Amino acid sequence: MSTIEERLRALEAAVARLQGDAAADLEGERAVLGASPTGDADSDRFWILERLRLDHPGGAVAFAGHAPLADRETQWQWGRLTDDLLDDDWPEAASPLAALGHPVRLRLLQLVLAGTTTTSDLAEAEGLGTTGQLHHHLRTLVNAGWLASVGRGRYHVPPQRVVPLLVVVSATL
């Protein structure tokens, strides 16, 4: 049997390895999210922001992304001038945002993005309620534009909604 000192040293070494792994993981994430397109380590970490500022000194908001999904890869980018966005009728956004404001609907969208696209398969997922409740949530998401019906009992997230949906979710997590 090992001594307490040996066990303590082993435990400290294990903790140090875990801390090193966590730091490496965080640094890797930062490198991916902040890396310039050239891969130059000395480049500005905010290359997207800097380009936006150069192209639109009066202010602009943009997002872009690509998402390899179960059935396709989606790419999307969007941008608006800040003044135009501030002048828009924001209450028009209430319905699409409200549709995302229910945990079952968010789970449905997550499942559909992951490849579960039929009503019958979705009904088998745990925690989504009764069949009637499921249809109510699906209808709400379709009416708000977050889902599209692509045939009898089949759904997908429209390509132009995939990246915006992922942006909204990532902004809240």
C-alpha cells in the first residue's frame, strides 16, 4: 500500500495534468475563434470585427457560419448597418423570438438539425409531450419560419435559418 505522501503526489500530478489539458483546450478554442484567415499568429485576433469596421465605419452588425448537418452543410452570412437596424420595427421580431422561447421547441429544432426529421421519430423523443402538444409546437415553429414542412410529416430547418438559429442559441449559452 502506498503512503499518504505518494498518494498525495499522484493526486497533485493528476490535477496538474487536468489543469494543463483544460488550459490547452481553452487556448485551442481561442485560436480557432480568434484566428485570422491567414493563420498568422501575430495577426489581429478580431479580424472579422476589424474588417467590418473598415468597410462600415458608421457601424454594422454581421454574423456568418457554416454548419455540417446530418443531411447537408449550410453556409450563411448576414449583415446590416447599425443605423438601419436601430430604425427597424423591432416588435416584428417578437413572433419569431417567442417561438424560440419554449424548451420543447428548442429541443425540437435541435433534434431536427441532428437528423430526426419525421413526426413519428420526434414523437419518440422523451420530454416532448403528447402528440397533440408536439403538433402544436411544430406548427408554431413552422409559422415563425424556424421549421419548414418538406412532405408528409417531415421537417427541416430552412437553410437561411440554420446559422441564425445557431447564433441566437450561442448568444444565450
